[in-house]
Amino acid sequence: MTEPQPFWPEGARLAVTVSMQFEAGGQPISGAGGPITDPILPGFADLGQNSFYEYGVVEGVPRILDLLDRHDIKMTSFMIGDAVRRHPQVAAEIPDQPGSRPMSGRPSGEPGRSPARA
């Protein structure tokens, strides 16, 4: 029997892809799903849920980026326009590699509208 030829660099036997959704700040002011389940009346700010998302931007994303840098791991981050608009300093920290920063310009809850056209 013939030995298989290595396909991946350096004879690796496993390939892993890493992606991160950068959507914090794109959720509606109330009614966004998440770990906090108490219903909020429509139109009132869901402070608990929104602070959960904000914590991810302030603490979670930088920690993930530091961890990936420390281990020289490449990743793709899908970003929505409202998250980038509200947190441009965080979006700028996401590595700029070919194909690593695909974006959607549509704010949540506004099908067909782009912030650039608003």
C-alpha cells in the first residue's frame, strides 16, 4: 500500500478555521435575543442585554485578539456596519488580511437600508 502524500503544510493532519462575529452595537435597543431572558417592553432600552453586548466589545474582543496574536492564529471576522460605526477603534484592531474582514452595511431591523445611504 502506498503512503498518502501530505496535503497540508508541514504534514499537518488537521486544518481548523477560526471566525468571529463582530455584531455588538447592531442589535435593536430592545428585543435582541441573548442570555438575559426577562422580557422588556417594546421601545424601552434593554439595559441588561445591551450591557452584555457592550462587555463583549470592551473586554471580549480585545482578549480574543490578544490570544490569537499570542499563538499566531489567523482568523476571519464578520462585521456588521453598525458595530463598526459604534466601535471603530475595536474594528480597526481586527487583523487586515485578504478576506479577513467581510462586512454587511445593513443595520439590524432595517432591511434594504445601508448607513452610507441613510
